[in-house]
Amino acid sequence: MSDRFFHPVSGMEMPRFAGIPTFMRLPHVPLDHPRADEVQIGLVGLPWDGGVSNRAGPRHGPRQLRDASTMIRAQHGVSGMRPFEAANCADLGDVGPNPVDNPDTLRRFEAYFTGLKERGIRPLVAGGDHLCTLPVLRGIAKDAPLGLVHFDSHTDLFPAYFGGTTLTHGNPFRSAVEEGLLDPARMIQIGIRGTMYDSEDRDFAKAHGIRIVTIEEFFDRGVKDVMAEARAIVGTKPAYMSYDIDFVDPSVAPGTGTPEWGGPNAYEAIRVVRECAGLNIVGADLVEVSPPVDPTGGTAWLGASLMFEMLCLMVAAL
Amino acid sequence: MSDRFFHPVSGMEMPRFAGIPTFMRLPHVPLDHPRADEVQIGLVGLPWDGGVSNRAGPRHGPRQLRDASTMIRAQHGVSGMRPFEAANCADLGDVGPNPVDNPDTLRRFEAYFTGLKERGIRPLVAGGDHLCTLPVLRGIAKDAPLGLVHFDSHTDLFPAYFGGTTLTHGNPFRSAVEEGLLDPARMIQIGIRGTMYDSEDRDFAKAHGIRIVTIEEFFDRGVKDVMAEARAIVGTKPAYMSYDIDFVDPSVAPGTGTPEWGGPNAYEAIRVVRECAGLNIVGADLVEVSPPVDPTGGTAWLGASLMFEMLCLMVAAL
Amino acid sequence: MSDRFFHPVSGMEMPRFAGIPTFMRLPHVPLDHPRADEVQIGLVGLPWDGGVSNRAGPRHGPRQLRDASTMIRAQHGVSGMRPFEAANCADLGDVGPNPVDNPDTLRRFEAYFTGLKERGIRPLVAGGDHLCTLPVLRGIAKDAPLGLVHFDSHTDLFPAYFGGTTLTHGNPFRSAVEEGLLDPARMIQIGIRGTMYDSEDRDFAKAHGIRIVTIEEFFDRGVKDVMAEARAIVGTKPAYMSYDIDFVDPSVAPGTGTPEWGGPNAYEAIRVVRECAGLNIVGADLVEVSPPVDPTGGTAWLGASLMFEMLCLMVAAL
Amino acid sequence: MSDRFFHPVSGMEMPRFAGIPTFMRLPHVPLDHPRADEVQIGLVGLPWDGGVSNRAGPRHGPRQLRDASTMIRAQHGVSGMRPFEAANCADLGDVGPNPVDNPDTLRRFEAYFTGLKERGIRPLVAGGDHLCTLPVLRGIAKDAPLGLVHFDSHTDLFPAYFGGTTLTHGNPFRSAVEEGLLDPARMIQIGIRGTMYDSEDRDFAKAHGIRIVTIEEFFDRGVKDVMAEARAIVGTKPAYMSYDIDFVDPSVAPGTGTPEWGGPNAYEAIRVVRECAGLNIVGADLVEVSPPVDPTGGTAWLGASLMFEMLCLMVAAL
Amino acid sequence: MSDRFFHPVSGMEMPRFAGIPTFMRLPHVPLDHPRADEVQIGLVGLPWDGGVSNRAGPRHGPRQLRDASTMIRAQHGVSGMRPFEAANCADLGDVGPNPVDNPDTLRRFEAYFTGLKERGIRPLVAGGDHLCTLPVLRGIAKDAPLGLVHFDSHTDLFPAYFGGTTLTHGNPFRSAVEEGLLDPARMIQIGIRGTMYDSEDRDFAKAHGIRIVTIEEFFDRGVKDVMAEARAIVGTKPAYMSYDIDFVDPSVAPGTGTPEWGGPNAYEAIRVVRECAGLNIVGADLVEVSPPVDPTGGTAWLGASLMFEMLCLMVAAL
Amino acid sequence: MSDRFFHPVSGMEMPRFAGIPTFMRLPHVPLDHPRADEVQIGLVGLPWDGGVSNRAGPRHGPRQLRDASTMIRAQHGVSGMRPFEAANCADLGDVGPNPVDNPDTLRRFEAYFTGLKERGIRPLVAGGDHLCTLPVLRGIAKDAPLGLVHFDSHTDLFPAYFGGTTLTHGNPFRSAVEEGLLDPARMIQIGIRGTMYDSEDRDFAKAHGIRIVTIEEFFDRGVKDVMAEARAIVGTKPAYMSYDIDFVDPSVAPGTGTPEWGGPNAYEAIRVVRECAGLNIVGADLVEVSPPVDPTGGTAWLGASLMFEMLCLMVAAL
């Protein structure tokens, strides 16, 4: 049971459109706060998009996700779980990037998550672009590679962009595998689609035994069947969940920089997370929400809803 | 057969983007109009959102629904019904709310619908937030409780908000049951989903025998099966249809104040109404369309399309 | 194999958001260009909407489709085809309309496509409203009527609008049949829905043996089954594909002038084209994209993605 | 004093966001209405943009102007005039265009205004593009040429567009002068600016003695001085006022098809009309409001405010 | 000199687009915070719009003003004042309204500001609609009426709306005068314009000696002259500043519910506040910012900039 | 006189909304084009925003500026100059950045402009953020420092950001002075305003003799007086003009990343450039247009209009 200090502000006392927007109306507990060490699951923003190859915008993701997340209520509609009562959750705030220097930003982020790991706080991250996942993994998976459930329309397994750099959102999972942060045998990538530059990413996956489920296979087999395989691959050892909002169809989630048509609808987008019940999720992220191209704010609201689903998984895994 | 006076303006003579926008291009027949007593089905706007607990906006719903509705043509695409030729339909105009006083507004609305009932005009209402349904029912269901087909993502069965009030859009159906306006044994609520404050609404439903179909059950069983049950529950006695646009997935209907992800698509949203063919629908509403958060106007266009479907049901039930 | 001159600009050298936007980053090769005669498939814009009966906007379609199309990469994600290496493709530019004179515009367009036919360049057209299809067919199908795969929510088979004219986007396919440009026995129209003025279009279809698949039949049977029938009807003789973006559900493609709710999702919208593999597509168009009502640009991005699918069909048919 | 029948709906009884939107909440009195002959000033919509050379949209102008105009109250803020009490004003509705045939549309419009003239109803027109002014003048100025106060960033005095046509919004005032509908010696055009095709329009003005006040002269001399000259030129004989919303700076009025930067601000935009007090304005129009490019609706709201100013001038001239 | 605890987060460490958005990046110090009693100037949000007579939206004002305010830097560009170093400023959070009950909300707000007054914290309020000013004044001006500098396009001095209520944003200053919270002899209202229902407000002003400067007078005399008079009227005794964002021209500040064209530009909007240097401002508010109709967020950014100007006045008056 | 090859596409043959959008409809002449060496003034896009400290977006500037620029006509409205006939102007295309590596991007840009200088092509640059100016100057001013007319709301003279880097849009002019690319005695910065971090930039300006005209001085003295001083300072030796769109008030130009309220209106924004007639402008840029926050596209249209003004200056200086 969580301490009352960690309970969200009630919508009955302060309407949900009101108040300073922290993630899910949780208390803001930066790491220098006296109660920081009581936090079990820390919601963290990584306001950066220095790795995007196309349209920028995810630097504004954490703030808009916080704003949308104040519509989250106390109880899961299907399972009945009340996560904020079950564990000490808090909004840890954002980690400051260096907006004009990617290597410096990656160092800052890695140092932060190394610190979280040392305190025993499990991170639920709001990106930022997908390059943000790399320093999170560097912080929390140095000692033992993690399994991965990865929802995305792109593999992000490319070797290099723009004449040689790997510091883009098209490369992080290749880097993570090469650095030993992820166990390729326990990795699954779901929802892959769209036109391709070439086949280098899929060749890498094949060579390392990474399971790729294309969107065609996803729709042919259905959510239940695919996710059963995902659970089997990832197993019961510690795993990470990385959710790129462009996994979802752009009709549902237009607010992202590199959308690809033909993805899952909102119901499927939520169910794939729920079907991960039982997995040992020790960290998770929701990335690539880009407010400047999200005129209704709906993408952020979906992102916040997905973060709640992931939070419930993480609470169950404590 | 309807009188020519009640036929809509033709799109061949006045293009559909032109002309003063009344509902479906019907004549504007306020109650003091000489031909008001010939009206069989009256389309009425309730431009008010005093009951919303989150984002305001539905006060602008009737006007935008009228604007969108001028794209409706004469004939139903599947059944072939030509409702404007089959019955005298008219746009009765809006009922004026008191924008800063909910009790006064409810009194005004109730008096209006009591008057309609006395004249024998059946109402097809364009909201307004869901609290608007309550005074409609007070006006038309005082003598005998009605059955209810209710499409929504929320049950709106809560006992109180904000420290005790029941005058919000989260409470009307509980009030209506408690006031004897609806017969709980002939009520079905379809599409319920999203995070919850607690379980008070579902406890009330269980205690009164109100049937709730969650979105999970809806998708598992499919439209046909669920709607067959709906028809069986509601039966052939007079019934009301209340359609909250947030029943539909926010990718389809973003223009609403409290969207919940994971709802039906547009085809399903339309089909659930069509599957009510045969029910004895004596009144209906389409509520919670919020133009300020509907950048393309698509939500209003869907709302107008649904009003046409409901109108066809009501014409058939005359 | 195509000549390097005809290869698109690489996203690795010039990021996809940069550069003058031609269709799919292909070279701009107007007909007076020295290499114009080497072009096998010409992408052409028809920036005109003089035929719309409701909201204007498709005049801006070609430019926004070009802009969105710079996100297309080199390789098809499922088939692996690399169309720009397989055939000489080029952006031929736009054909200039007379914005205030429909008959003059139709003459200009017809003359242009007659010229393309003479040079042996197959057209992939970006509209423009659906009236644009008529002068394309007049240019390329004079000698022998073509088969037609037509995706749309409307039949566009009406006899006349606004007191007698046929120069609207509601009439082109009737005109084309009457002029012998299309073989009605090899025509199929898929996705038809929405309210109707009357039944004149369907009577015409019945009288001429044109196959109409309503959206209800489409969803009941599924993509595979319907498209198998389409392939059987169209056969292996030369055929044209006309894709009105309003075939797709407005939640996916809001950017169009006469949307009708209840259409296919994005995955289905793409798959119906892929399922035409094997057809002998000698010309195609994507019409009715209306940028002024497409706030996220998503409709154009879907349109560009569909043009890529059609291009792959046309390359395969060379 | 006007009859109560012609008084607008009160905002105290029906809030200004509510009700079917007629111009300034006046009664809808089409010409076949029993009280049509009592109307002194008729507000008319011309929902058409067939004359635009660039972006379409003004076909939606009348409807959005009506919507915005419901915020107009009863009394002029400076003069104290209460125009709706001083004269019988009414919303006559729209005149239906033929959306695909400019010559036919011009005939329809001309016939309508010829009819108004015969009934003695003075028109206050909401466009539509600027070509709409021509048929209004043909209807009301056949017997005697009118003076003209013309606010615009373009002269609209060009001889021909697109290879010979004069049926565009760049030509109407040249046509009107050539047809003897306007007296060039009593014409003034104010606010002219922007890049030019060539000098043909200015040569025509010079040859006919039409006074052009460029925006540079306008700002150098100031509103009072320029408008004193305007009053002197136009004199006390019957005159028409034509107000193209692109007269105003695009920061104030972005919702128009051919904006030119560097125009008057809103205060100046209003004052130029007020400074015409004393002129004998027998007809007026407000044109080129284009809702699809007016995201806040502010351009329409300014347009409605200007129509109110013009209405006060017309009432004073009765 | 302020304590470091009260310094804003630096944009050099945490970029200005990042971090949980408090007002001007100040620490969040709710009244139960251990350091609350050290606060000298408290920035407070009143997220409510229950008093609007037209379009809702200001309930979202405080949150969007916070978001925009993170672009405020440390030093005033003209005076060089560094207010956050000169006084202890903090974000006190929002006061929770009862969204469906205006009387209850007014009680809650009044109690809050009564408490602030007792603690000696001076309020800088972010509305909310203009009715919010009334409970602020009830909280801080009970003992002695304050002077008032009031920027607005409306007087808000009306006696009643909608059949008798005074609980709208059109009435608060009349109520405040009648309750003895404001000294009418030390009141000035600047910027008044727009159409009028009638003259009841101006009659009240005249009867009580309240100075009204219409926008015509404002532009004729200029900022310096008008503001010199304002300083003379208000004098050196304690005064309140109330800034309705609709004072500013809608081209600058479209994001408000009842805009009136013809107001000051942004430079003038800022200068009128600066010209109040020397006044003894003990409380202030910025009201009527309505995010749903502010597509670029610019209105909130102007509002935040004005709050910074007002803050500098309040710091100077400590 | 220019060669016909270099004339823009005529709006009479291809309407201005149509055609592949190059700058001002000029021919696209990349540097490997056979006629590249005939170009006198080259319009170049720098699609990059790697230097922004706040909101990203200017990477999309060149494409949107091209799109808007197709509304530019052949002749200057005041001077009558027909620049495209007076000199060979062309669209050189974009220079490709490395989106994730600022130092690499700066090298690419510098190399490009060094090449232009060698060919004798004078650049008119469309940014991109303000950091883009630095590599342009490195390319064209290596041999002799240039004078500078700089319109902006910020000095961009800061020493470092984010812990030490100078690679942001807040530093380029300090770097350029320190590198000897600009002659500080011939520099003037006009329009400076907004809150400040500190005074380091102004101290640098004072120390080097750079003239800063704050917005307060600008409005107090007026355009003519300030620009006379600017001409005197810059003199007749070669000079560069750098125009940050945030010089202009955000009501006019909302589409930029770091807007500051209280700037010039559109007429003043244009006139300051015209008042530079006679200066020896050998290169110029228009930077910081950010399409994602420019909902109407008006900012780009103003930017294109300003580029036309600058082009006329550059043509006169040939």
C-alpha cells in the first residue's frame, strides 16, 4: 500500500482540467526531495528530439503528456487495479538535455538513469524521440541485458544515417544490442511497416535472432496470438517495454514525426499492452509524441493512457 | 406522406454549402409558427454545457451540427427510406439556456419538452452535454417510464460530483432512474470504458438491473450479437435513444470533452443505430459534440449522420 | 533497370523534409525536357477543383501530395520492389487549368494526355477533383475502352447537376461510359455509401452492367474476397485505377470535400491496391485530396502512400 | 421606427452562441415571405467563389459571417444608433449559384438583384468573391451609374486573365465601368498594394479618372484626410460601398484568398467606414472572407462588424 | 533580496520548453508548504469560466499561462529589474472551483483570498473569466476599498443578465462598487468599445464617477497622456490592476471569448502597464485567456508577458 | 536584362497555386546545372534548425517559403522594378544539413557558400534558424568583413549557452564579429526587446561599438529616422542584411520559435527593408520562419514578401 503522500490529486476536489500538470496528478518528487527514496516507480520526462531524422517536436512531449495525463482516474477499467494505492509512484520531473549537442545530452541522460538504478527507482519514461531509449538502457541494463517488447512501425536497427552517425532515432536498438544492453533472443518488435531504405535492419535482426512481427502478420494472426508469442519470447526475466507512438495508425496518433499508415487502431494499441500481463517489466517508455503536429492533443491523451497501462504492468511486477 | 412545406431545400437548387443552416435543411418552425402543430418530429437544439466536469464546448454543438447536417441528402443509402417525404419533420430551433445557472436552465428545458409532449411532437435533440437528457426525459416520460438504448463510454450513473451536486453530465441516468423516468429493466448501456474513479456507478447498475455492455464485451461479441440483446431488453414499448458521441473512438470523434480511447469505428458507430430497427423510438438525442476541439468539423458531421439514422428510426416508429 | 538520372534524391544526403518537393523526390522532367522521351511512367498533377459540388480545395492537392511524398523511401515494405530502379519514373509537373472556365480546362487536360499517350508515357495522376479523370481517359482511352477499378464512396454516375450540367465531379464515369472510354462490363466500383439524392446512378449501373460493391458488402465479405472478384471482372486487358480518397473513412482521410462516414481504415485502404497485383494497370489517379481541410497533412501523406502502391502496380505492368 | 417583427433575437433571452444563425439574428425573410415587401434593407448572401484566381473558400463566407454576426448587439458603440429599431432589416437568405458555371451564376445573381431593386429593397451583400459585385451592380445600377467607395488591396481593374476571360475577381470594376454601372469620376479605390503583374489596371484608372489611393499614401496622410477626399469625390448622389476584406492587413484578416501584407489595422479598418457618414450609400458588400483559411473565425467576426458599420450608414441614408 | 529557494529554474540548465510548467518557473508553494509564509507575491490560478455569457474556455487559462510563462527570463528588458531576486515570488497553485455551481465557486475563491490576505501574501491572479475578480476583491479589499486600473473592451458594469442574475463576467465591477470593495472615484476603465446592448453600464459609471476611456479617446490622446491621467486618478493609495485580455486587439489576442475589434496592438498593450510605474499595486489579475480559441498559443504568451510586467509593478510596490 | 530562361512561370499560364513550388517560380538551377554560372543572384534554402534553444521548426522554412512565394508577381508595387527581368535569378535548391550533428552541418554550409562566392553568385538565403547566418558569412566574408543591417528581437550576441556551447541561434553575430566576418562599426541591430537572461550581449555590443536600436527607440523615432541612421552606419561598402522574422510582432508573424511581443506591424516590417535602398547589399537572409507554429501560413507569406524586397535591393546593388 502506498503512502497518502503519493496519491494523486482528486478530480472531485480539483477538476481534472485544473492544477499544475504533473504526470497523472502525482506529487512532484525531484531526486533532491526528502521523500525521493520512497519512490518505487518514477515517471520521468526526457524532453528532447535531437535524434529525429525527419520532423522535430518530441521535445515538447513530456509537457503535453503531463497535461493530458490529468484526465487519468484512480482505477483500471478492466482489471480494477488502483495502482497509485498499490505502490509509491511520483513524477520525478524532466532531465535537462543540451539542445544543441547530442553526445552531451546522452551523457546527461545516462548519468540520470544510472542514479535511478542505484536508488532502486524503476523508470517509466515519457519521451522525447526514440534515441532517448538508449541512455535509459545504458543506465539500467549495464549489469544484465534485458528482454524487450517493442511496439513500433520501424525497427530502429539501422547501422548509420547521414554519412555515418548512429546518434539518430533510427539506430538505438542496434546500438543497445551491440552494447549488450538487450538480449536479442528475448526481443520482439511488433508493427513494422512502411517503405524502406533497404534491408540492412532486417538483416541485422535475422543475424541476431531478433523477432520481427510485421503489421501484415499482426493483422493476420490477431492481437491475442501475437502477444502470446511475445510473452513466450520475453519470458519471466526482467524486461523493458518501449512503445513508439508511431506503432499506432496515424488516424489515431497523428502527432508524431514519421508516421506510417496502416497500423493498429486505439483498442488494439491498448490491448497489446494489457496482453503483457505477467511479464516482469522493470522499465518502460512511451516515445515520439510530437505536440506541434497533434492539433487536438489526442495523441498525447493516447500516450498518457498507454503510460497508465504500462504503469499498471510495472506495479504488478514490483 | 409529408407536406411539401416540410421538404428540405434541394442541393440541386441551393448547393449544400449554401443557405441558412437549419437541421438537414428543413424549414425552421418555432412553436409559435402557424404550422407548428403539423410537425411530427421536431429537431431541437439544446445549446448548453453547464453540466460538464471537464472541458466545455457542447454549447456550440447545435449550431455546428446544423452546419454539418446540410450535407445530408434525401434518401437513406441502405434502406432507401426517404424520411422527409414520409413524415413532417422540422427544425424547431434552440431552447435558450441560462448560461450561468444550471437549475434555471433545467427548468426552462423541462418546460419546453413538456410542451412538445402536449403537442404530440416527438423530439430529436442535438445537445449540449449529457445533462441535457434529464430535462428532456422529465418532459416526455413523466407519465410512463421509457426504455433506453444508451451509447456512451461512461455510464453517467454517478451519485454526486464536486462535493455533492448531481447537476453534472456524470449523473443524469441515475437521476432519471430514481425519478421513475426510465425503466431500469429496459435499459442498456453500450461501450463503457476508460479509467474509473471507483465502482459506484456499476454497483448502482447492478442493484437496479441495468445492463452494461463494456467495450471489451462489445468487441468480443460483435455488433450484431450485442444489438440483438439490446432489442430484446428494450422490447417494443416506447423507448428513448441517447447517443453520447464519446461512445465512438476519439480518432473518429475527437470533438468531445471527455474522450476515452478504444471505442468503435465510424462504421460500427452507425451500424449500432441501424440495428435498432424495429424499436419503438419516441425520442432521441445526440450529445457532447464539442466544436472547439473538433478542428475538421468531422465530429459534427458524424453527429449529423447519426441524427439522420435516428430520424429514420423515429419516422419508422410513427 | 532505370537510368540513374531517374533515381530519387536520397534521404541520407538530403533529409526528407528538405529540398524542392517533387513527387517522390523524382527529377522534374517537363515534356520539353531533353530526356522526356525516356520517361516510362509520368507523375502528373492536375491542380483543379472546378467540378466540385460542395467544398473546394483539391486544386491544392498536387502540391501537398508532392510535399508529403518526399517521405516515400526506395523499397516497398512487403514485396521488396524498388520501383525507381525498375523503371524510368519522373515528375512531369502540373498541367495548367483555366480556373474560371471548366470547358477550357477540360480541353487543356485532354490535349495534354493525348500527347502523353502519343509519347508512350503512362500517367499516374494526382488530382484535383474527380472530374479530372474524364480528360485523362479522353486522352488515353480513345482507341479502346479500358477496364476500371474504382475506389470511392460515391458512384459519380449521375446524369446532371444544378439544372443540367455534367461538368461536375458527380458525373465523370457516366460520361466516360457514354463516350466509350470505359468498358462497363470490366468496371467495378467499391466502397459506395452515404445518403443519396435518388437512385439514378444505381439504375445506370444496373442498365450497363457496372458492378457496385457497397461498403456493407465490402465489410461483410472482406478485402480478399472482394478484390478477387475485382480482378476477375477487370481481367488482364488494359485497365485504369481511379482512387477517390473519400473511399477511405474520414477519420483516416478528413482532407476531402464530400466525406462519408463508415469507410475502410488505412490498412484496408492500402491493401485493396496491393490486391490488384497482376492487373494490367496502364494509368491511375488519386483524387479529391483537399489540403485546406486536412490540418495535419495526413490525408496527403496517405494519398502519397497510395500513389506509391499504384506506381508499383504500374511498374509491374510495364 | 421598425416593426417588432424585424427586431433581432435578444442575447438576454437566447445567448449569442445559440440559435439558428441568421445575419445579426434578424428574421429570415425570403422574397416569398408575406412580409418581404416591408423590408427596407436586405442582408443577402452570395455563397460563391467561381471568380477566384488563387485560393477558393469565399463560397463559405455567408454562412460563417452569419455565425459570427450573432455577436452583434443592438446599439452602435460610438454613434449610439440602434439600426434595427430605425429601419426594417432582414436576412433575405442566400442566392443559389451554379457552382460549375460562372456565366449561369452571374445571370442568376443579376436577376435576383434586379428583383430587389424593383421591390425597393436595398442590399447589404455578404460574398462570395469580388466577382459577385458585378451582378449586384448590374441589378441595381442599370438606370444610373453609382459612385463607389472601394476598400481593397487590389484594383480589380484588369482586362483579362488566363488567356482572355473577364470572369474573375480581378476584373469586375473594369467591367462595371465599361458597362456604365459606375461613374469613374465618382470612384475611389483605397488601400492598393502588393506586387503587380504589370500596370494595365493603373493605366485604365488613369485613363478614366478613377482615383487610386495606395497604402503608402493612405498611411502618409492618415484616415481622416483620405476619407475627407473620398467623401468629396463620391459626393451626395447614390453610391455603393464595396469592401474587400483583403484591404485589411493579413494579421487582422488572414481568412482570405489573396492576402497582401502591409494593410490597415482593425481600428483603421473600421474607422474608414465610419468616416463615410453622410454619404448616400444605397448598396454595399463585404467580400472575400474565406473560412477555410480563417482558423479562429476572426476574419468573419471582423467582416460581420464591418457589415454592421455599413448597415448603420445605409440606415442613415434611407 | 529573495532567497535562492524562490529563484526560477534557469533556462541554461533546463531548456525553457522543458520541465513541469509552473508560473515563470517559480517553485510550487501551496499554502500547506513549510515555506509558504515567506512568500511575498503569490501567483495563483483560478481555472474557471462559469461566468461567461458567450464562449467558454478560460477554465484552461491558468494551465496554458503557466506553459507559456516558462519563456519568461530573469530581467526586465527596459527597466533592468530582476524581480525574482528582489522579492520572494512563488506559484501557489490553483484554487479548485465547483464547475457546476457558481455560488459555491465564489465562496471557495473568496475564502482562499481572505486567507492570503491574512498571511500577507499579495496575489497576482491568472484567470479564469472576469467574474473571478469579484471574489479576489472580496478577499483582499473588505477593510478598505481599493483603487482600480482596469483594461478591457467592456465595462463589466451591467446590472443583470439572462433574466436577473449578476453572476456573469458582465457584472463584477458593478457588484464590487456596490459592495464597497472599490472606490469609484479612484477607478479608471480603459479601452471600452464594441456594440452595446444599451447604456445602463455607462449610466452607472457616470452616476458613481467612474472614469471610462473609450478606445476612440485612447487612440486620439495616446498611451502617455491617458496613462498620466490614470495615475492621477488612482493616486498613491493601494490599488488593484485588472487586465482583461480582450482589451487588446483580436489580431494580437484572438484567444478570448468575447473579442471586440479595434483595440491596442501588442506594444501599446504592454506599455499601458509599464506606464503605471509608481502606483501602489497590491493585487492584480490577468483574465479571459481562452486556450481553445488560441491556435498558436500566442494569447497566453502575451498574457504571461503582461503578468511579468504586472509582477514588476507589484515588486516595486512592496 | 535577364535571359528568358530565368523568368518566373507566369500566373496567367499556370495559376499561382499550381506547379512545383520553387522560390518565386524561378527555374531550379542546382550548381551542377549547365547554366548555373549565369546566375547572378541565387535563392538558397538552408533547411535546418539545429541551433534553436527553444522550439524547433525552421528546418521546414525553405519549403514553406517556396510554397508561399509562388504568390509573388513580376513587378514591385512601389518602385516599379521588375527584378526578374533585370538580373538572372534562380532557385539553387537547398543545402543538405546533417540533422543530428551541428558541427558537420556548419562545415557543409560553409563549403557551399565558399563555392558560391567563387562563382560570383550572390546569395539570398531562406533559413533555417539564425545559426545558419554564420556559415553563410564564413563563406562570403572571409576576405573582407561586411557591414550588417540586422532586424531581430534578439541581439544573438551571447557568449555561450547550455554550459558552454556557441553553436546556438543566440550566438552567431558574436562569433562572426570575433572571426572578423563583420565590421562591428558598420553593424546595426534593430528591434531588440523582450526579457533578458542578463546583459552580456549588450556589454559586448558596447565594447565593440555595435549599434543597438531597441524597439522603444524604434517606435519613438519612427521608421524613417532610424533607417537613415542605419544607412549612415552601414555606408556604401558591401553589406549583408539579416532578417529574423521574430523582428516582426507575433500578431503578424506567429510562426517562429522564440517570439517576443511588441514588435513592428507588417507595413513597418516591409518599409524598413525598402528604406535600405542605396545600400550595397551583397547577400541577405530571412530566417526563423517555423511552419509548425504558423497555422495560416501567413508568416511564410510575409517572409516571401520580405525576400522579394531584399531581392530588389540586391538586384539594384549589382
